[in-house]
Amino acid sequence: MKLEYNNIFEVVADDESTASEYETRSDLMIVIRDLISYKGWEQKEAAEKLGLTQPRVSDLVNGRIEKFSIDKLMTCLYKVGYRFKPSFKNEKITMSVQNVKVV
């Protein structure tokens, strides 16, 4: 018997909606990790920018997905200047990313 999955998180999740949430968290964590790397931030600096502690940044860059909610990850991205803007038109949902002025 061959098992097939559309989402790797289906292996560990109880249902498809939970697997989708894990995948979204993972995607956001990867973006933030890549942003930290691109900016050349040490974990201490990243913590200040993202509004986290250094140990939490370590959790983030090491992929400890269970320690972060989608809300927290979206807030981290907002703190460094990015906002996600969903829209619905003609039976389609799209998502754009807006640059925001960070005070």
C-alpha cells in the first residue's frame, strides 16, 4: 500500500485543516528565517526587530513550529515592515504583501 500526501504535515496532523495551519506556520517561519539571513541580523538584533526574545528567535530559525502561532508570526513580519492583505474578487481569494512604515 502506497501512502500519498498533498502536505507533509498530513503525516502528523489529525485532519487536513490542522495540516494546512502547520504548513502556513512553516512557510511564515521560513520567510522570517530567510529575512533574518538576508539582513545579516544576529539573533539578538533579530529579536529586537521582531519583538521576540533571543531564545524565541532561536526557536524560530530552528523550525520549532509548535512554539509559534500564525498570529505571532504575522505580527513579527508587521514589526519589520510587511502586512498581508487578502482580498476576494470574482470567486477568487488572493493575498498581496504590502510594505508598511515601521515606526
